[in-house]
Amino acid sequence: MTTATTGHLPVTGVVGTAHTRIEGLAKVTGAARYAGEIPFAELAHGWLVLSTIARGRIRSVESAPVRAMPGVLTVLHHGNAPRVDGDYQGLLGRPDPIVEVFQHDQVPFVGWPVALVVAETSEQAREAAEALVVHYDEEPHDVAFSAGRPGTYLPDAASMRTEKGALETELAASAHVVDAEYTTPEEHHCAMEPHAAMARWDSGRLEVVDSNQGSTWVADELAKLFSLDPASVRVRSEHVGGAFGSKGVRVHQILAVMAATVLHRPVRVVLTRRQTFSLVGYRSPTAQRVRLGADADGRLRALDHQAQNLTSTVHEFVEQSAGFARPLYDADAHHTVNRVVRLDVPTPTFVRAPGEAPGSFALESALDELAEKCDMDPIALRARNEPEVGPVSGLPFASRNLLACFEEGARRFGWADRDPRPGLRREGRWLIGTGTAAATFPVLVGPATAAVTAEADGTFTVRITAADVGTGARTALTLIAADALEVAPERVHVRIADSDFGPAMIAGGSMGTRSWAWAVTVAVRDLREQLALGGDIPPQGITARSDTSQAIGELTQKERHSFGAQFAEVAVDVTSGEIRVRRMLGIFATGRIINPLTARSQFIGGMTWGLSMALHEEAIRDQASGGHVGADFASYHFAANADVPLIEADWVDDPDEDDPVGIKGIGEIGIVGAAAAIANAVWHATGVRHRHLPIRPDRVLTADGGADRTG
Ligand code: MOS
């Protein structure tokens, strides 16, 4: 056996054992610096001014009085900003035209960037920004989202619609039919750490210190926007305080680069909490109609999932909620469609489990309604409808352990003792109920490069442009590299989040760790072959590099998914409208688990968000102004510690056989199905079906759950 451990015994088996975060001590002691707080000599501070109208044009920016205020260095706006070119293909296709910031006078929504005031201190920039007078020519706006409203259209992309079989025929032939409408509100993925970026020019190179989900992603698009040689742009993002889909190419990086270019000094732009509500994307509200038709024994004859959501007038982003059923349930007639309407609002974006989170609320609620009509246990109904192959694709499943999750979950939750009848269990003022729902999320992988160096001192250095957005990815990669090298993790140093390390997949789509681990594993394999040749390690070490583009391109086409079973118990006081979630249990089949400690945190974090989605979160848009009512953490209500009960998350054995490490990805599936499990538990407690989120106290009080078209 060859090992990389000349002079040491081989050590393996740290993957799958619990490890606290490598940077944990630095984070809790404040030693870990975030993009908004790293000191730089000569640093100037930019403060954004956002539009107060929802549609129209900027007539003038009265910058002269503000430029005379203390410390003010410049005021950038559409009349004087450096030119950029947003006509490019980025990681996600054509970018949202908001990247062409300050390039024209049009305002497409409240909160559109209008000016950047740059000053010696952040406080001076803020004072001047708040004093800046902007005149607008206002036009009528429309921000009213509702089901089936005028302007709703079917987007071009093939993924928007799937159709198999004759829907109306199968519905007519069904013994039981559910036909119901579900809605979810606008939801925001404000991270604990707001977006921040410092930009400076250093010896002809542009350097950006950022908080993002992918430093080569941001570097690549900044190079394209500013027509720079990609090699002359370096982006780093060492520590990130949450991202959830919001931390891509956003205006803070672009404006910091513009200001640094104009002023010839480092400039930092930090978004305020309020600004993140309009500048970094959000989850579209959805209106979903689900029709299910089943035989008397629960077998699905018809499944129709129609989803509608919104996007901005400047860019099309579609929350594909109706995709959720495609891998999950088969039916003789199986139709799914995603529609969208353009309104005078910011462009929504990817938010943890985009599509699956709202889609699972609608479909998994409808399954529960069907179970009631069929007089079947909800888990038995799902087992009855397990497909052999992909219901839409016809492809085989790489692995499918949904029922294993339900079996283990039912056992641990105590499901077997459940009386299915609603509204029967009372403890004092509380009505008690339990509910369940299925979860699934695609298993994806992206190309990555990595470098692994055997150092002369016996340690190993891994370099990869991974992003640890708080997930524990840095620690997971250390364990993976240590096992591959057969050394103790203490001898492995993983350096991440520096675009100079080369291209790598972003922390997105639950595929970050899988994609990076693949590249690290391949580089280690090569390094060990080099080391096996023997000889001394020179002072600069021996480095092996990998690029997984070809390997992942050769993966065979299969249905690749994670699965999960969500369980919840709630207590409902129908006289006050209060709902208390008493416990939640999630059992997941999501590939090999690298670090059980941080994996459990990921699942519990997602489930907590599902609780928050079920009961609390809802951004309200004022029709008159077109802006938010209360874009802050005081008004945007989300679950706090007192709302969150005992949440348990665990997993079944489910290694991915095509992945070198067995990983599937765990970042997003925790939220999927969680809100449906809670809504189903509320029905079980009260007998009232709630089809609109969040299930607010007023909705409980008025038993206003929404219409079932089948009565
Ligand atoms: Mo995540 S919503 O794929 O960044």
C-alpha cells in the first residue's frame, strides 16, 4: 500500500465523525474578520441611495450640496459613473440588468440604486446619502400579485412545462379528487451578515474582498462587466455569515469597483439590512393550483400542479414550484407548469430550495388532503405511489430511499399510534395534531479545480475556490482530504475562497461540497502517485492539480435525488389563534454524511426555516408606494428561539455510488416539506385545512384556510 505519510502510520476514517468547525474558535472570539470589517489603509466608504418611486425616471440628482458635506469624496450616479457592459453570459446565463448599475435614468422598482455617496468614514457617507435630493418623473406602477392576474405568461424554457397523459379524462375516472389552491408569500433570505465588498487597484490588478457564494463566479463576471483580463481580477471571501442564494454578483461589488476606479483608493460598500430587502433577491410569492385524482386505493390517476409567481420588468426569474412532483409521484396523467407575471418589483432569485420549498407546501398538503378523502394513512398513500422510474423522464433512479426515511421517521416519531381523525386531541386550551410530508431535492455537481501540496514539513495544503457560507464546508473538505491522504486532519490545511486558486463550483444548488470534494479527491490521488515515486520533498513542496470538468461530464443520465420525511407535532389554541410547534423530526437520505455535527445543523437550520415559513414569514408590499411595509427584522417576522422546539434530524444510509466520496448534498432539503408537515399537523389538530402561508393567528381565528374547489 502506498501512503502519503512517510514516517507516519496511515490514519483514515475521520469522514463520518463529528468535528467542530476549524474556524469556530476564530469566529466566536471575533478573530475571524468579515468583509465589512477588515481594515485597509486609505479605505473610503460608500453608502447607497435607493429610489423611492416604483416606476419612472430620474430627472436629476442634486449632488452639489452633498459633495460639500464633511468627508464626502464623490457622488456616483447615472450621469457620471464609469461605463460597464452587462451583455455577457455568466454562470446563470444572462445577468439581471441591475448589474448595469448607474448606466441609465430608468427606475423599475422601489429600492433601485440611484446614487453612491463615498466619504472618508461610513458615518459621513451615510449622513450625506440621507441628505441627497433626487428628483423623479414618476409613472404609474403595478405590484399587485394574484392568482391568474392579467399579464401571466408561460416562459420559453422547456423546463417550465411537462405533460403526460389525458388529465381531464383521468380526473373524471378518479374515485377521489382534490382540487385546491395554495399560496405562499414573498419571503426574504436576509443573511445574518449583510453584503459587503471592498475593492482596490493594486499594481494593475483589481482586488475585491467580498462576502459571496463563489469567488471565481464574482471575479469572472466583474471581469466581463468592466472589460478586464480575467487574470487581472482577484476576489476573496474568507468568512461568510450566511448566503442562501443571495450572495452572487450584486451591486455592492460593482459599485465598490466603480468608486475605487474613480477615486484611486480602496472603497468598501456595505449594504444595510433594509437595502438587502430590495437589492439581493428574494423568494417570489406563489399561487399554486394542485389537482389530484386517485383510485379508491389511493393510486394516482391524475396529478396536475400549476404554479404562478412574479418577476421584475427587467429580468425573468422563475420560482419553479411545479417541478417538485416530477421525480416524486407518478400518475397516468401528470402535468406540471410554471407561469410568471412581470411587475414593478425587484427580480426574485434563488432562495434555499428554490421551487421545492413552496412547491412542496402545495403538493404535500394536497397529498394529505387526498389521504383524508381516500381514508388512508398519509405515509401509506405515498408508499402506494412510489414510482419505479422517473415519472416524467422515464430514467432509472440512481438511488431512492424515500420509504426508508418514512419508515425510520414513523418509528421514531411514534406515528403508528396516531388516530387519523382530526380535531380530537385536547390538552387544556390546546388542540394537538401531527403531520408528515415528503421531501426531495436534486443531486447535482459542477466542475471544480483543486491543488493539493505535500509540504516539506509533513503537512498538506489544499487550495480550492470553495465558499464556506456558514455550512462547515471548510471543515468537511479537511476531513475528506485527510481521509484521502490517510493522515490526521490536523496535518491538513484547507485554504478556500480565493479566485486565484482557480475555477470551482459555487456554494449553491446543494452541490458545493460534493463538487469540491470530487476535485480534492482527484488531486490527492494524483499527489499520492507522485509521492509514491519516493524522494525528498523540496521546500516549495510537491503539488498536484485536478480539474473535474471531464469526469462530471461523463456521468450517465439518471434521476439523482436526495429524499426525506418530515414530521411535526403542533398545539393550536383556536381561541387565541396561537400555534406552537412542539417537535419536529426529519429523516433524510442525502448521500454519505461527512461531518454529522455540521450536517445535523444544516438539516435543523432548514427545518427551522420551514417552521418560520409555515407560521411567520411574509413580506408585505404596499400597493400605493410599491415598496415594503417594514423592510427590517422588527417587521419581517421570523421564528425566534422561543418559537423553535426540539428539532431532531437524522439520516439513513444512502451513499451515492457515482460520487468518489459518496456525497449527495445536504444544504437545501431540510426546508423542503417542513411547512407542509406543520400545516398538515394543524389540520390534524383542528380539522381546518390552511392553504395560505403563513398560518397567522388571524387565519386560525377565522378558520380561513382557503377554498377547496371540490368542496
Ligand atoms: Mo442556493 S438557493 O442554491 O444558493
